[in-house]
Amino acid sequence: MTKTYNIDVDCASCAMKMEDAAKKTTGVKDAIVNFMALKMKIEFEEGADDKKVIQEVRKNCKKVERDAEVYV
């Protein structure tokens, strides 16, 4: 399953940090951040609970970029 989320991030470098953090989250198969569109596309692993996983993605993104936000 793939879902797209709105994000708030200040720079392209920070967006890349968010993408890397999302990719390292358990339950995420792949993640792509489009800085210009302020969107994050998450492909979840088979059987993953997308609601729980996206909360972990948000936490992990906050660890690498405190001001960043992923809107659920």
C-alpha cells in the first residue's frame, strides 16, 4: 500500500534527511520526498499497520529535523 502525506520542511537538505529517516523506519518499504511539492510518498511493507508506521515515521523525522512535520 502506498500513501502520500503533506509535509512542512524548510530546505531540500532537510527534506532528504526526512526521506532517509522514513526509509529506515520499520514497516516502510520505500519513501520519496518531493521538496517542491511538500509531499512524502510512503510505500508500506506488506501487512504493516499504516497508522502506526506513519506515527513512527513522524517521530523519526522529528529526530533528524526538529521543525519538520508530516501531516496525517
